[in-house]
Amino acid sequence: MVEKQDILLVGVGGQGIILASDILGEVALQMGLDVKKTDTLGMAQRGGSVTSHLRIGEKVWAPLISLAEADIIIAFEKLEAARWAHFIKPEGMVIINDLAIPPLSISLGTHQYPGDEEILNVYKQRTDRIHLIPGSRHADSIGDIRTLNIFMLGLLSAALPFRIDNQLWEKSIAAFIPKKIADLNMRAFNAGREVAESVNI
């Protein structure tokens, strides 16, 4: 029996969060699991907040994750990680991409972007399973910063309490990614898996 997982993906528009969530949902469906999912885009086309709630299990009744109930939070941007910290369950896991994209209020000087210590302390009150990963740098080194979402999926795949065969990931990624860049994205996914193993995610 597969343990139910409530997974929250957060970030800003243009980072491929919804695509990553769609691929994860497809993987779960291919495993024969029940999946419920809901996305919030806001002003995503302008770099606004984007969230995707994904609930996976033998039977799932509703798509929204309740406060303090997320097993895993995958944050593509640090400030968005801080915004959604209240969703992590006690001893849940958070994986944060080490990237700051200041919103307009900060760019205009009316607010200050929080430091890493401040962001991490928000989570330390709830869990010690916190990973700050230079995902954007890894994606860029692979050859295309736009593979960040698939790199983050690679990290997430290692965090799940159940093992999913790499061939199933490859099949599901290929279903959503154009063929000409499928190999590049699989390299990003595998790089995420390798980084996850190196930091004991």
C-alpha cells in the first residue's frame, strides 16, 4: 500500500511549476494511484506567485492541502518558500531552490527581501528536514536554465517515501516535453536525483 503524499509546489510564473506538477501527477496515475490536483497562477505571466497542490494516494477525496498537512514542499524561489511555510506538517520535508526573484514591492524599495537565515528559521520552527539547493545553477550548468523544473522533479523523486522506476519518469516526461529537448530534460532529472543522493534527501 502506498502512503498518501500531500505535495505543494510553489514559485513564480515562468518557472515551469505547473508542468512539473502535471508530470508528477501523470507518474502517479501510471502507478495506478489516485491523484487530485489544483493550481493557482495569480499574475503568473508577470512573475507572480504560482502554487500547485498535488495529493497522491490509494484514494484521495479533495485536491487542496490543509494547513500544516503538506508532506513535502518544493519551492522554486526562496521568498515563495517562506510564504507557504505554514503548510508544512511537523517533520515534513522542504526543498528550496537557492534563488531570489524580488517582487515589485522589494524592487521599489518599500520592503526588504529576507535573508536565508530568516527564511530557514521559519521552517526550523516546524521541521529539521530542510534542504537549500542551488537548483538554478545546476540547471544552467546542464545547458538550459529552463530545465530547473525537471531538475527539481529529480530532487522530489528522491524525497518520496516510495520508489518510482526511472523508466516511468522518462515516459511521463516524454509525454509533456517536446522530443527535441527530451534528452536534455532527462539529464536534468537525473542530475536532480544525483544531487538528492549527495545531500541525503
